[in-house]
Amino acid sequence: MTDKHLPVDGSVQTYSDWPTLMERALDDVSRILRSEVHMLQTSIGATLEAQFSNALAQLVIVAVMMSGAICVLSAAILLLHQWLPWWQAFGIVGLPLLVVGLVSNAAMKPASGIETEKVSGATS
């Protein structure tokens, strides 16, 4: 069976058999798939690089904030030590920190409990 196809340049090409057509079709499909995979790899690589950069920036910010908090706490303890013994200065600074941590922890728990009730209520 002889088929005639018009290529882009307008010339007529004649294919004498179907295997040649199938080979060209598979070649075109594989070329398209390779280019799609390459675009996907490029896209994923750029996204991963941006996420890594963002995570690194967040880590640096957290480290700087923790260093600042340690300096402020140390300054408060040293200030209190001018009038009180060391153990009292550490206790006065540590007790409010402990209370803030416990209150923060308690404030976080109801929020997660409400979401679980909403999810379980929606499924039943």
C-alpha cells in the first residue's frame, strides 16, 4: 500500500509500507516524551532549588532569633544578679518562660482537637 503525505515544505513523499510510518510515528512520540521529561526535570529542579533556598533562609532566621533570645535572657539574669543570688535570678527568669511555654502548648492543643472533630464528624 502506497500512501502520500504532504510535509511542511509542500513536497510529496511516498511511503511504501506501514512499518516505516509506524517507525516515524513512534520516533515522533518518543521525541515528544523526551522533551516533556526534560521540561519536567527542569521545572522540578527549579522548584527544589527555590524550596531549599527558602528553607535555608528560614533556618538562618530561626538561628538568629534564638541567639537574640539567649542574649536577652542572659542580660536579664545578669541584671537580676546584681541584687539577687544566681539561683534566684535564674528562677525569676525561668519561671515566666516555663509558664509561657505551658500556655502556648495548651493553646495549640484545642486547635488540633477541633479539626479532628470536624474531620471525624464529616465522615460519619
